[in-house]
Amino acid sequence: MIKKILYIVNIVFAVLLLLSYLTAFIPPHIYPKFSLIGFVYPILLFINIAFIVVWIFIKWTYAIIPLACILIRFDYIPSLIRIDGDKHSQIIQKDEIKILSYNVCAFHYNTLYNQSKQGKIDSVINYIKEQNPDIIAFQDYASSKKPKSSIHYSLTKKLGYKYYYGAESDDNHISSNVIYSKFPIQKSGMILPMRENSDSYIFIDIKVKGKSFRIYNFHLTSFKLADKEKEDFAKIKQGEIKPQASKNIIKKLVWANDKRSKEVDEIIPILRETSLPYFVVGDFNDTPFSYTYRNISKDMKDSYEEKGEGFGTTYNGIFPAYRIDYILFSKNDFSIKSFETNELEYSDHFPVSAIFSIDKK
């Protein structure tokens, strides 16, 4: 009897695993609630692996179903975990560039409204100095320009990032998505200038070692949970039953998935028309098993999948530890050397960086 119940439960989780695969192919704005299944893919995967182990000792033929369901999208696993990555060497060669992407949460992560942010700002400045990337793509960024204590001043006047672009920039401040470069910027702009949050989709063109290429910096729609909703979610994770709070959180998750899918549908044609080799970096606010990732990464390579190590977690907030920050690059245009995720506590995201060989073609 117990064996039969276990088998039925296994069938249920195997079907859910199969359904989680479909969320990458069905636009969330068509079936918004269905898209939520994709969030639990890692959990469903490990449950099915556990069933395989159990069936090996009880009745090995029953292991065929969970094993087959896993193998159908075995290619998902390198997006979740890798064991043979390459970390950065101390010296960057002359034909290499280092790109870093970091959502800095406007430097107010775990900081009270009236509390100084200078400590986090100084920590990020020291981190940038230590990492010494050639290109920095910030999301959720905010800085004054003139005070010598500001990160913008340090980057442009002390650390060699003389060239930068941010759509939200004036004589005194720069914010939102920003790209800093050690190389002259040939062209820059917003790819969706008519959108309300147009500053979330920017690009620059630069030329390195005789090769011109483009860098897109995206910050796609977040769940926009209020502080009270984050507190409720933390309590739900601890086992408290909060029906109304759960409904409110699910409503926002569905809303964000729906909005991101529409953003992606606008972005993709622009990427496909790009004549230059290009990188797409930033905070997608979505997992590698989503409609968002599947469509943006099509015809591209993922730096983590090529050279990453471990689970690749980039989210440092209340939700499950997922990889939602990326450095993608156009196929056949660049050779990746190494990739790293640095688990810093200065933001609700971890910075990601990659080193590439720039071969003139």
C-alpha cells in the first residue's frame, strides 16, 4: 500500500516537472498563473531525483518515470549547477576585457531610511577597485556627481572610468541603469525610449583592439513587493499560514511575470537586428527556466553555463536563492575565459563578472 501511494505521489511530481518545462515556451501574458510553476523547477527536480534513489532500493523499474522526465530537459541542469568552472586569474591579458554587472539596490539594502549609505558605497568602491573590470553595468544605481565621497566621483576621477552613460543623468546626479567604461563610447542610448521606464534598457558601443561591439544593460520588471509583503513572505517560509498575504504575493508575482514577457517581446526584435557583436547583461528578475531567459538567451551563450561554478545564485533577498543576474554574449563573437559570482552583502543581488578574449575578426 505504501509503495502504491509513493508511486502515485511520484507521478504527480513527475507531471509537475514536465509542466515546469512548458513555462519557458508559453508567454506569461497568455497564461499568467501557469508561469509560476517555473519558479519551483529546482525543487521539483530534486524531488524527482530523491524518488529515483528511493526506487533503486524498492523497485528499480519505477525509477524510469522520474528519470525520463529529468532527461527530457537535461540541458536545464547546467543552468542550475556547474562543477567545473574557471575563476578569474589575477592578471588580465592585453587581448582580454572584464565585464561586471551589479544591481546595487541604490546602496540602501538593509539600511534604514535615515541611515547613512556611505559605508556600503565605500565597500562597493573598494570592491570595484579590487576587481578592476573594464566595463561596469550597474542596475538600480544612484549617485551624486560632485562630492568626492560619491561613487561616481571615485569611478570617473580615481579608477579610470572616464566614459559613462546613464539615461537618468544631469549635472548633479546619475541613476537607474548606468554603464561605466575605460574605453571611449562611440554610441549610446535607450532601446525603448517611449517606455515609461525607458532608462532600464540602455546600451553603449565601444571599440577594443580594433573590434567594435555593443553592451546592453537591462533591468527587467521586479515583483515590487512592499516591506510588509516581504515580512509576510518570510513568515510564510517559516510555516505560518497567511492566506490573504499569500494571495497578494502571488498576485504580484503573476503581474511581474506578465509584464516581463511583454518587455521581452519588445526587446527581442531589437537584439536580432543588432549588426555588431554584443553582450546582454543585467538583472532579468527571472530564472534560467523562464520565458524571459529562454527568449533573450536564444542565439547567445550564457557566461555562467560556460565557465561558472556551484549553484550560481545571484539573488540575496527573501525569495529562494535563484540566478537572476546574467552576462550573455553573442555566439561565435567572443571567447570566454572565466566567470565569477561574488557573494557580497552590500545589496540584495550578488555581482557577476566574466573575462573575454577579444579577437579581431
